[in-house]
Amino acid sequence: MPVEIIDAEKFVEMSARAKYCAVKRLKSLVKLKLRTPGKLYTLKVESGKAEETIKKLKCEIKEV
């Protein structure tokens, strides 16, 4: 089961050990899915804040 993260800064820190981050764009939200060796972590952010968060990630980014 995926684990939902609420804090964007914690999500960015976890991206250092992730394989990739999948970006799924919905109508008003953007869902970021971080695949680590052990688990899948998700973060829901508003469209405006999503671009800032995506630029900070330290892993491969895949658009879904």
C-alpha cells in the first residue's frame, strides 16, 4: 500500500534515495508518486506549487 506524505519538504528529502518520481496531473491537483526500493510514497499538491516541488526533486521524473 502507498504511504501518503503531507509535508513537501520531507518528500523532497526522500527523493534522494528514490528510483523515480511519477507525475500525474489532474484537474486542480498534481499527484507525485515517489518509488523507493521499499515503498511507494505519494504527495498531492496544487498545480501552482507542483512545479516548484518538481524542480527540487533529486531523482528521475516521469510524466504519466
